[in-house]
Amino acid sequence: MAHHDVIVVGGGPGGSTAAWRLALAGLRPLVLDAAVFPRVKICAGWVTPEALADARVDPQKYPLTIQPFSACRFEFDGARTETRWRRPASYGILRREFDHYLLDRARAAGADVREGARVTAVTQDAGGIRVVSPHGTFTASVVIGAGGHRCPVAEALGEVSGHEEVVIAQESETRLSPEWVEALGRWWEAPELYVEPDLKGYGWYFPKGDVLNVGVGCVAGPGADLPRRRDALVRALRAAGRLPADLPIEPFRGHAYVVRRRAPRKLAGDRFCLVGDAAGLARDLSGEGIGPAIKSGMLAAEAVEARLARGAGLEAYAAAIVRRYGSGETSWLGRQLARIPDSWARGLVRAVLNTAATRRHVVFGRIFGMREVAS
Ligand SMILES: Cc1cc2nc3c(=O)[nH]c(=O)nc-3n(C[C@H](O)[C@H](O)[C@H](O)COP(=O)(O)OP(=O)(O)OC[C@H]3O[C@@H](n4cnc5c(N)ncnc54)[C@H](O)[C@@H]3O)c2cc1C
């Protein structure tokens, strides 16, 4: 049975960032991912400047598909608004490429990456962590759980309850011919967001490079009916000319993630940290999860390095996450807002979206993390 200082379960942005950072510190983390990269990841691929900076990815030098955006449109209740920035305020990437790039970077830095290695069991005892996969059984002093919302480390050690809030989403990502990109040119310069009438989610129309990503997500539960929302969005996009009837698009595919709001998972223990979706860190209103996965991967790696070098406790990691993303419990303000009648809530959202300053600073700045990149 091979022993490692640290095992990372999952090689998405959270796991690959943690492994990269650990490898740069001179460790040789073992990364186990169920998939073989490049793999499909259901995701719109919207990244903030902050996420790229945290990942130490320079958008000017990134060698794969990257689409800078300096405008974004919002539609709610029949009103359409557009916000513009002088410089790019966010980017579009393809997850298939981006995740592969980050994982290869971790491998090049010295991480031992095993693909096609689905972890089937994780146990902990006084001596350490034991991880079982088709590539063998491995032991380690510490494990980082980065396997997405069904992460086996979270399920074994993170005190996952059956009461979590889950966001369900469906998307279609299609590579278009140059003729189609030209024909859709007027829709190509800015992503568009469509707030659902009941405020339970939103849809998006997101062009990037020669790829069009269309999707919709909402909080699971009574009335969620995602297929109805998807069909309504597609109908509206077709009627508006953004999705011409003869433009073939890839079938919609679904995925879900948990939001750390109702029943937060345990973020760390004596021998484990959870990062990214495994910890439920995707932002509840915007759904931004790439940035939190990268940031938490970095923070987990720093905490694990300190534990291995000096025996420091991993609770420092959990405290850093709570400082940054909150405790996961609904705030007093959140509880009051949840009680206001739907018509008032819609009026409030209308007022916020229709005022340029609140849209720019509250909606895009605070909720979506979109800020102009300094030149
Ligand atoms: C439809 C949709 C659209 C989204 N759009 C955006 C967006 O535009 N921008 C944004 O910031 N966020 C978006 N998100 C959220 C974002 O995709 C996630 O938050 C992000 O991928 C989390 O990264 P991660 O590294 O934690 O997990 P993942 O990217 O899910 O990586 C987890 C990895 O673990 C591996 N794995 C799983 N189980 C096992 C196992 N048992 N053993 C070994 N390996 C395992 C998987 O193969 C995978 O590679 C979207 C989510 C959805 C569902």
C-alpha cells in the first residue's frame, strides 16, 4: 500500500490548484480523478478576473479559448439593461480546456496525477487516511476533498446531511461554424442573463470564441420544473433571433451543486479539507463556483503545507473560508428578505437592476464578482 503526504481527490479547478500549489512547495501530492482529461464539465465557463488572478493565469498569455467581456445584458420582467466597462470585467473559457490546462500544470510542477481513478472509499483512523480506487489503495497523512458536490471525502468525513440546498442546472454548449458566428454577430459581443420570473434562478446566453453556451439553473424544490424553464428560455431566444430555428445546438445536459446555506458541510477536520463544490462553496445567487474552487484550493494547500511542516491545525483553513464566504447560515437580513411577499421581492429586484449604479456595484460587482481589470 503506497503512502503519500497528501492525496487530492478530484482534479477540477479546486483539486488541481491545490495540487499545483503543494507541488510548488516541494511536496508530491497524489491526485486521483475519476475522469480522463480533457473531460466534459457542465458549466457556462464564466470566470472573473479575481478567479484568474487567484489561479495565477494571465488572460493575455492563456494559450486556449478565452473571450474577454466588457459588457453584459440583464433581462427581467420585460426590461432589458446593458452595463459596459471600459476594460474586460470577466472572461469566458471552455471548461474542457481550462481544467485540462490546470491539471497538466499541476502534473508539470510535480504532482502525481492518476486519471480514470474513481475513489470508492475513504476512511480515517488514528494512523491516517486510507483511499481506495481501481489504481490501488493509498494511505496519506492528509486528504483534500475536491471531487465536486458528490465528493467521496465529503460524504465520508464532511458530515453531509440530507437537508442541503441544491441548485439544478442544464446547459447546451455548441461550437459554431464561422458563418454562424458572423450571422449572430450582433449577439456575440455581450453575454446575457435572464432572471426567472419567480426569482428562483436565471438563464444565460453566453457566446465565447466560436462556442455558444445556453443554460438555465434554479434552486431545487417544489415548483423547480427545470425542463419548463429551459423550454421557455429556448423559445424566447428563438423568438428574439438569438437562436435561429435552423441553428442546430447540442442537447441540453444537467448537473447539480449544493449551496452552503441551509446545512453547511464540515470544511476541515484533523486530517482533511474540503474545497470547491465538495465544500458547497459556489456562490448562492450567481452560481460562481470556479473562483471559489480555485481560492479554496490555494487556501487548503497552504493549510496542509503548514500542517505537514509544523503540525498546524487545519481549522485555520475552515476559519479562512468562513471569513471569506461566511458561515453558511442564513443571515438575519437573509431571513427577513425570504419573508417578504413575492411582489415586493420582484419590485426590489426591478429597482436594483434598473438603476445603473446598483446594477454595476451590487449585482455585477458583489454578486457576480465582475470588476474592470486594471490596465
Ligand atoms: C450548468 C452549470 C453552469 C455553471 N456555470 C458556471 C460559470 O459560468 N462560472 C462559474 O464560476 N461556475 C459555474 N458553475 C459552477 C462550477 O462549475 C463549479 O462550482 C466548479 O466546477 C467547482 O470546481 P471543483 O473543482 O470544486 O469541482 P469539479 O469541477 O466538479 O471537479 C471535480 C472533479 O472530481 C472528479 N470526481 C468526482 N467524483 C470522484 C471520485 N469519486 N473519485 C475521483 N474523482 C472524482 C470529477 O471527475 C471532477 O473532475 C456552473 C455549474 C453548473 C452546474
